[in-house]
Amino acid sequence: MKRLITGIDFEGMLSNALNNIRNAEYTVNSMNVFPVADGDTGTNMRLTLEHGYTKAAKNKHLGRYLKEVACGMLLGARGNSGVILSQLFKGMSDELIDKGVVNSRELKNSFIRAYQTAYKAVVNPVEGTILTVAREGVENIKDQIRGDITIEKTLMLYLKEMNYSLKRTPELLPTLKEASVLDSGGYGYILIIEGMYKFLIGEVITPKDNREVKPAVINTPIYFDEKSEFVDGYCMEYLLQLLEIRKYKETFDLNTYINSLKSLGTSLVVLKEGSIVKVHIHTLNPSRVIDLSQQYGEFISFKLENMQLQHNEFSIVHKKDDENKKELGIIAVINGEEIENNIRDLGVDIVISASSNMNVSSNEFLDAINSINAKKIIIFPNNINTFGAANQAIDLAKAKDKVFVIPSKSMMECFVALQMDMPDEEANSRISAFIENIKLATTIIVTTASKDYERDGFRCVIGDKIALINDELVSSSDSEIKSLEEALNKVENLSEKSGMVIYLGRDARDGLEDEIMDLMDNKYDFIEYQIVKGKQDTLEVLIGLF
């Protein structure tokens, strides 16, 4: 646990943060509805942070390192969200500029300076956005943070409060409430701080393999033609280098310049760093903005986008999406290659591949939810420890009326429920049936004890082959077959069961399949069974009885 961090620590934290926002880039893009549905918030925030991270040289002195990061972010800021993000980091940098190492109290103060700087940069700050999340996140917990608590705890408190604030954003911004989403910029900032926190607790984030980052806008003529209206205007973004030579005005007053721009557009963000001015504005008259700016200097970089085209595309694409929506989409968390294949064959739209402990993040659930074009969606978490992440993803997506968690505690409950599904039935009826049918499944697991254990009359030692029925330890032996047989004999109403699917794990020993077949054929021939090499991790045998 750290009570002080250096520039080297901060570099690692930023690398982790960059990978975290990169992995969720499409999710953040798909949430964006403000001020127009341009769908590029995640991309802009990622590119802005990436530019700052790649431009900063390694430096043990945190303040000096962060200054280079903030400067790089300022010059590489993309979009309204990117500009605000760069200002958050500029505020942090201004606060910590003289600090070689930083404690929790100083870090807290930098978060306060961060939101104050960002608010000043936005000409007309709007609540219910990243600004609110950054402000409430630190203001509501600042009295809890002292210099002697760990950096990890500070970031944990900051994240917790920012998540509370994010959930409240639709109440502050009608645009979000109308679209049933949370603020995308606020969520993106949380992902960045989350990545920094996870680095400190030892959870290194790597870029997802073959991740798909969908482009924010596909500029094709179909979305803007001779019959289109033009009311949304242009999104302008530029870096203006102020010049002192004779043809330009001798003095530049930032407030006067801002007031002139106010009459030309909206969503105005203006900031000055030395002799460079960074501007973001939405306007119907870009030529007037250009003429005004060229009185003081010339453009280093310049971007102009037709927001009407973006708006039209958003409307057309989402109308088509609504027309093509399936009635019910299904997500399931699975461990084991062949189990995945079987589950897909039973109609699951998205399988989230999990490790042996079935640990899945809210981000992964959120990505899956946003990837399914369906009127209603269900999630099979398949492990009680995964319920929380699934429900949190639903909260983040503001989709409680659309996405539902089926309380499946094992992959076998999911398997049985899917086998009994009636796809032609109405969605609500299917959801009710899934909830009832998971109760009909009995799950048996045979695995190897990882430690000595004794409780409630059950005893095993490390290396024993143990069996569980619906997560309850029921047998221990020196062989898988003995433990399996004892478990089967303890299944209630075994004679009433009609089917069994048996998955063999990745590390199942040679000959185990034949031994299971002999046991079933000789002692339990009244049950139809199927043996599949499921390739699941750690579990030698995974059985579903129904």
C-alpha cells in the first residue's frame, strides 16, 4: 500500500488508465448524446490521454512529469470531452508542479484544482456532465482524506463518489434522461481514474485482443444531400498561434476574444497556454470564427465537421436498429471452450469468456449489453459472485426496464434453462420460464482440494478429489469416481431425473471418461447421459442433471 507516489508511479498509473479507456472506447462512444449524438467521446478522451502520455518523458519527479503530460494533452485534445479532460489534468499539474512525491492530501487537492480549472475553461458549464462528476467526486469526500491515508484508499473513495454522481447525471441533464443513458464523459473520466487505481492494487490492464473500436462517424453522402436541412451547424476545433508581427493586432485579451466567440456559436471551450489558444465551438458561421481568429494569429491545426451529417446519421442508423431489433438478446458468462460452443448453439448471442473464478467486470457486461440490438436482454451470470458486476452494468446503462439478470449460480443452470427455452414465445414469458427452469437443474462439480478443510462434519486434505452439489461439499475421496458416485447417491429424487450432461475439464486425466461411462452404465442406466470434453479450467468434472 502506498502513502506516497512518484512520477514513475504516475506513469504506470496513466498507462493502465489508457488501456482501461481504450478497452471501453466503443462503450463510451455509444453512450454519448450531448450536445449532439456524435458518438466519439470515448475516442476523443482516449486520443487526448494518449497524446499526453506519449509526449511525456519518464521522470521520477511527479510534478515535472505531470506538466509534460498536461501540455501534451492540451495540444492533442480532441472534441469537447478531450478539451475538458486536458483541463482536468492541467489543474492537477498546476497544483502538483513543485511536488516530487505526492501524498493523499496533496492528490486530493489536485483533484479539487482539476475540476475548478475545467469549469473555468468551459464558457457555459453544464451540470450533469463530466464537470459535475469530477466536482462532486472530490467535494463529497474531501473531509475523509488526510495525508496519512493510502493513495489506494483515496482513489477508491474518489471512484465510489464519482460513480454515485454519475448515476445522478440524468436528473441534472434532460438530454440524458430522455435517452436513458448516463453522461459518457463522466463515465470516461471514471474509467481513467479506475485504471490508475487498479495499477496501484496490482491489477495491470492490457489491451483486449482483436478489440473492435467502431468509428464515431462514417461520412457518406447518404446522410446529407440536397434535401437536408442544416440546423446543427459545424463543430470547429483549432489551435491558434498568436503572432506579434505587424499585420496582426498587437494585444490579445482572452475575455474579449471569448465574448466575441459567444455571439458566433455554442458549446464554447477556450483556453490559453502561453501564446497558443485552444478553441472548441459549435457554429453555423465558421468563416466568421476564422476571420475573427486571424486578426490575432494563424492556425497550427484546424478541424471542421458537419454536425448535421452526424445528427442525420445517428437518426437513420438508430431508426434502422429499432426496425431490426430482435425480441430477446441473451448474454452468458462461460468458462470452457466446448461449453461455450454448446451454449452458443442454444441461442446465446454473446458469450463472455471468463477465468475459472468466473470473474467478469461491469465493463465487459456493459460492452455486451451495448453490442446486442434487442428490445430486451437477459444475462446469465452463472456464478453468485458475478451478480453484482452484472447489476452494476445495468445501472450504468440505465437499462433496468430492458436488461434483466437471470439468477443462475452455475453454467449448468444456464445450460438446462436454455435447453428448455421456447424461442417462439413472447419475451416476458421466456424470461419468466428461464427463472423457473434454472431451479430444475442440479449441478455437480468434481475437483481437487486446494487446501485442508474441516467444517460441519466435512473433512478433506489438500489433493483429495472432492464433490459439490449446488456448491455444497458432499464427498471427499482419493479418486474422482468415488467422489462422483457418493455425490450422485446424495442427489434428491435422482430417479426422477431424465438427463445428464457431463463436461470433462481441460486437465481431466486419461481414462476418466471410460470410468465415468462404466459407472453410469452399471449403476445409473435409467439416466440418459452425454459426455463432452468441455475444457473448463480447474474443474475435472462438471455435471448438469435435469
